[in-house]
Amino acid sequence: MNRHLARSPDDLERWITRAREHVKPSVRQDPGLKTAYWLVDREGGKALIITIWESEEAMRASEKRARGVRRAHRPGPAPP
């Protein structure tokens, strides 16, 4: 499950765009995914992604893959 509390309407829209363009295509490729629900409350500034997996093992493998992807996209120190 992934949740987001927006600091502003623009923040929520950026999260929705990122989820639609990057997270959704990535998660769809993960083996063992049964379904995913994407819930957004624009008025309340909240969003929630709920995923259902064939097994706990499939869910854990997806979490591990996602951590690697996030680490790879984390900005590092600027080169000298």
C-alpha cells in the first residue's frame, strides 16, 4: 500500500502524474500482481494505492524491486 498526503493541490497533481506515468506501468510488470486500486480524494488532498498479490512472496519481491528503483533514481551528490 502506498499513501500520499498532499501539501497542496499542485503537490497532489504531481503525485498523480508520477503514479500514472511511472508507478503504474512498473507495478503492472511485477509477477504475481492480481489487481491494484488507485484512490484519490482531490478535495481532501489524499491518495492511496492498494495492491492485491497472489502471494506474500510476490508482494515482497515487488517491494524489493521498488526499493531498488527508488534508490537508482535518488539524486546523489553533485560531481566535483
